Amino acid sequence: MGGRSCVIVIAILTVALAYLLYEPFPSAIEQPWPARAYIVIVETTIKIGRYGELLGLGSWGKLCRETQDFLARHFLAPSVPDSITVTDAVFDGVGVRIYRPSTAKNELNGAVVYLHGGGWVWGSINLYEGLTTALATRIGMPVVSVDYRLSPEFTYPIPLDDCEAAVTYFITHAEQYGVDPKRIVVAGDSAGGNLAAAVSLRLNSRKFPIPPIAQVLIYPALQMLELKFSAHLQNTIFIKMPVLCIHILAYLGVGEDLLPAMLANNHTTAATKAEYASVFDVSILPDKYRSNEYRKPVHEGTPEAVRRVQDKVLDPFVFPLVASDELIRGLPCAYIVTAGLDALRDDGFFYAHKLRKQGVDVEHVDYPEGYHPFLMQIDGPFTNRLADRTLDNIAKYVQQKVKSG
């Protein structure tokens, strides 16, 4: 192990020890220690990227990804079982990795295209290999993991363009892979859930002749117009608001000088918030998720932040929750996973409600004890039972929809 690798390991161990000893943790977590350990690794890799950029070692996103890929190769990623055949390919200029169960009961002839999470900044097909392998095994169908380009080097719309290109290429060439093009599901978690929803919207907007049969959105990021819902204010352990906002700014290609305005919820005007109030109908949330915090006063907005950010967060292909009813109608059916201890929780509730109002079939499953990003712990040294149950439910949904298609 080289000098740089040793520094990475020592930094992670140091921050991990401090986190494990001092960070408060929700009592609802079923298996707190695996959760603590995994979260601290994610947070530490982000810190390494941030500090590395200050030292002139490169962009923070690139440094973060390099650190995570190092950990994935040496510590985190489980070996791919012999029952899975792995092939790297290029779909319309976008790198993908295809996981095909050798014992595939693909009489269903379906497949999943998976878009990984990571705040549009980090994550990779390597880091997600445990999850995509487990998904392919459980559904008995191929999973295509998309290696889309990431921010801050590549800002919106490039990551979304890559995802759309990979999805449409696979649909139009599906038969070459023994897959029925009408039985393809698009799925993703966190930022990948955002991209899966946005790809579905784009294809719907241009009347793509063979849309995905379903979209699976796992604790997706669907809006950034309003950042003072109770989910944002209560759930600050797994996604701290400054960290969430710097990822958003990186994806939008907007400078971090606007971070204070976003944290104060002053990046959009009061009038704009009022215009979209019906979208954010807090009455649809369970009582346990409501809070008087919703009644916080709304400020008019910081002019510079509004000028540079507001139009971007009102783009439905950036944040699908603000999409018009016309764009929503005709979308594929959706399976939405939310986590009770997640800062993005309310987005999923609002989107499920919005889709149903326009006649889209939605199955929404909320895990009150869930956190961000618990599904990543499906395999490896920090496995938890909640991830296992959740992936089983996702797999059953995918099989059902593909079979009925």
C-alpha cells in the first residue's frame, strides 16, 4: 500500500473514531453500528475530497471518487459470484456494466437500467457493484449499471444526457441482449433516483415510442425549491444540509458563494414558493412527519441567489417535482422508496401524490427506520437487514411489472 493510500486509511480511521464516539444517533435505527460505520466512510471520503481541493490536489469530486473507488476495490465491494456474468460495454458513448445472471430465468425477457447515487458528484459502477449484483441475482434478469459523467467537472444537463442516451440505446438494441424492449425498468437511488425520474419525464415529453415499463425511485432528490420542510430540519445526521447544498450547486454549475443563501432558504422568492404551494401539500404527510417548522416565515429571497439559481431549480428535468401536469401524464408506473430519517423523505411523498393525481400508478413504500443511503449496505462488511428486506420488495415489484408487461 503506497503513501497516499496509507494517508487515506489513517484519515478515515481517525474521523470514524471521532464520529462513532461523539455523533448522536437515532434510536429507531435497527442496526446502529453498521449504519454509523458506513455513514462515516461516506462523509470522510467527501471531506478528503474537499480538503484535497483546498490543497490543490484536484477537484473535490474527482478526489472523492478516487478515494471511494480505492475503498471499493480493497475493502467494501464483495466479489461478484460465479452465477453472474459481468460485461463492460459502451452505449451511445456512455460506459455501462452489464450484470447477467447465468441462471437467469429470463422467460420474462426483462431488464433494469440502474443509475447510481452520489449527489451527482461521486459514486460509480465500482462502488455500486454489490447492489447491482444483488439486484440482478434477485430479479433473475440483467442489470445495466450506467457510468454517467459527474459534477463538478460535468454539470447539468450532461449527467442526465448520458443517462438518457444509455437508456434509449438499450431500449432500441435490447433484442441483441435477449431482452424485450417493452420490459425494461429504469431505477436509481438518491441522485440516481432523480435521474431515473428525469429520464422518464424526458422520454414522456418527446413521446419516445418505447418508454420504460416502470421507474423505481429510491429515496430520490426531486426538488430544491424549498429547503425548510421538516425532513430537512429533523434529519441532519445522514445528509447534513451544507453537504446537500454543495452537491446541488455542483450539479447546477453554480458557485458555492451561494451556499449561505441556500441554507437560509433564500435562493427562491416567496412568490415562487407560493406558486408551487399546492405541490408541497403537507397534509398528505403522515402525522408523525409533520411539524410546526412548516410555518416558518418565508423570506423574499437573496437577489443574487434568485438570479443564478431559481430558474434552474424550476427546470422539471433538473427537479421533477416541479413538472407540469402535462409532463406527468402518461409517465410509467412508479415504485417509490422513502426513508423516515432521510432529509429527502418528503420529496418522495409529494411526488407519489403528484403522480397519482395525474393517473400514474404508484406504489410508495416508506421505511420509518430507514436513512440515507441504507440500501448501499446490501452487501459487504456493513450489511444490514433493512437493506435486504427493501431489495427483496423492489425485486418482487420489478418481476411483477415485467411479467405483466
